[in-house]
Amino acid sequence: MTYAGDSSIDARVRAVVADFNTRQTKLFIRFALIEGPILLLLAVLIFAFEVIGPDIGVWVLVAVAVIGGFLMSMLLVRLMQARTQAIAQARGDNPLF
């Protein structure tokens, strides 16, 4: 889409932002498709088949959720850092100054 007063720098920045929005959406979908079945499998093993006692099983579920949240946070921080660097590069900013 072309805008009035569109410069090549603005177009490059919009392209970078669109690319990273797509990457972020894919990251959320992949993470949900991995984390969801893991938590579901653990819940079934803990509460339906009682492989692990429910008292301990709740803590296992909490631990998996916390680890997943930490991993998601790390991945998002890395993605945001890469986005910031890509936008600066698209604008032609010199990182030395």
C-alpha cells in the first residue's frame, strides 16, 4: 500500500514491522500448539490416570507453566531486540553514534 509522501525509508520500516508482526504471531501460535498439549497430557496423566498423586501433580503443572512462561518471555525479548535492530538498520541508523 502506498501512502502520500511515502519515502523509501518509511516503506522499509513498514516492511520490517510487518515482517516481525508475522514472526510474533507465528511464535505465539507455535508456542500454544506445543505448550497446550503438554499441559493437557500432564493433566490427564495426573488427574485421570493418577500416575502422579494430585498433590504433587499440581506442582508439576505449575512448574511446567512457569518454565513455559519464562521460555515465552525469553523468546519475546529476543524477537523484540531483533526487531529494534532491524528497524534501526532499515532507517540507516549507525549503531556507533
